[in-house]
Amino acid sequence: MRQRTLQCLMCGHRFDPAQHVVCQSCPLQKGCELVCCPACGYQSVDVRASKLARLAEFMLSFRPSAARDKAMSHVLTLADVSPGCQAKVVGFLDGFPAERRAYLQAYGLAPDEWVTVLQHRPVTVIRLDHIELALETELAGEIEVQAIRREKQDEDRQ
């Protein structure tokens, strides 16, 4: 039988939920639909244990996802840029709220600006000049970029 591993949505730690000692000693274990990360303690719903989560996953599988739409159109977004890389902002995808666009542009996130992606979990964090912004992953997936390159750390230190 294959060992089941999950990845924590908060810290990225991979673990086997059946081997988690804390969950085995919990009085609420029977019927519990949560999985706790042994590294950070973050709780998430165990899709295999929750009938409602399985139903939602099934229903959402029929909806075209933004990721599939983006893959078909070959648009590159901030969510696609690996941590430690820089990307040149092209603009915002169609349907991006005007008030959010104005808010981000006030911080310097505008077309033709270079940003450095620092991390994607639990949220996407980017650096613009000397400002670091935390963006929801969904929001990062709506900011179009081009010309990805590795960050030049030597230039930043001088």
C-alpha cells in the first residue's frame, strides 16, 4: 500500500497524516476532518475524510479554472515566477479591479517595473525597489509579467 503524504499549505512541510502522534492522542480524532501539520501546527481540511470537501472538489472540477485558462492563453504571471527571480511587469489581466490596480500602482507596481519574487507560500511576497508587498496568490496570478531573470545579488549589496 502506498504511503499517503500531504503538503502543508502554510509552511510546505510534507508529512503522513496517519503518523502524526498529536492527532492520534486527540479525543476528537474519531470523525475529525482536520489535518494538523507537525512542523507548524497549521490545520487544514482533510479532503479524503470530509464528504463535503470531496463534493466541492468534484463540483469544481467541472468549472474551467483560471489556471487552465491561463495555460491555454500562454500568459505569464507573477504566480509563475520562481522565488529569487525578477520579472518585468507588463500589466494586469482583463477584469482586474480598477481600485486594486490604483492601490498597487501607488506602491510602484506598474507596467515596465522590475519586481523580485521572494516567496509564494503562504502568500506571494515581492520586492519593488525597497518595498516588500504581500499579495494573495490569486492576485499574483492576475499580474502579467515577461522577461524573467535571476536576481543579481551583487548589484543589491553595492
